[in-house]
Amino acid sequence: MGVMTVYKQSNGKNWWYKFTWNGKTVRGLRILIVDDFEVNRQVLHEQVFSWGMRDGSYSTAEEALDAIRAAQAMGDPFDLVIADYQMPEMDGATLGLMRT
């Protein structure tokens, strides 16, 4: 279990957000994106990529479970999963309860 913290920062003219995961920068984190709509996966990919995160993207929870298991077996597990709550077959909530 982890905690993502978002800080809004400003220099008086511009503002930006700083993200941390368990107190560390998010740059380099490995994120798994699971959504049955391709456009949603693409939008999330572009966003997390711009923050310096590494991501994998899958359209079903079953594919995501396979990816999670493979990543763990390779010693490079995902740090965070962003999953659509409403997907056919298995929704994001059920995926979150699965043990790998």
C-alpha cells in the first residue's frame, strides 16, 4: 500500500504540481494502466509519461493480471495500478482485490 501526495507550488507567476509516492519523487515509478477504452489509456499514458513514469497499458483485467505476474517474476513489479472501475468481465475493483 502506498500514498500519493500532490503539492501545488507557485513562484508567484506560474504554478505547477509536484507528485510524490511514499515520500519519493514519482519519476521512474512503474504504472499499470487498465481501461477498456483505448482513448482513456492513451490519455493516461501521455500524462504519466510526462511525469517521467514508466507505464504498461492493457484493455482487460485478465491481461493486467498476466502483466503483473510477469513483472513480478522479472523483478520489476508495478508500483501503482490505475484501473477503470467499470470494465466488462472483471472490473477495476475486483482486479484490486486479486492476489497475484
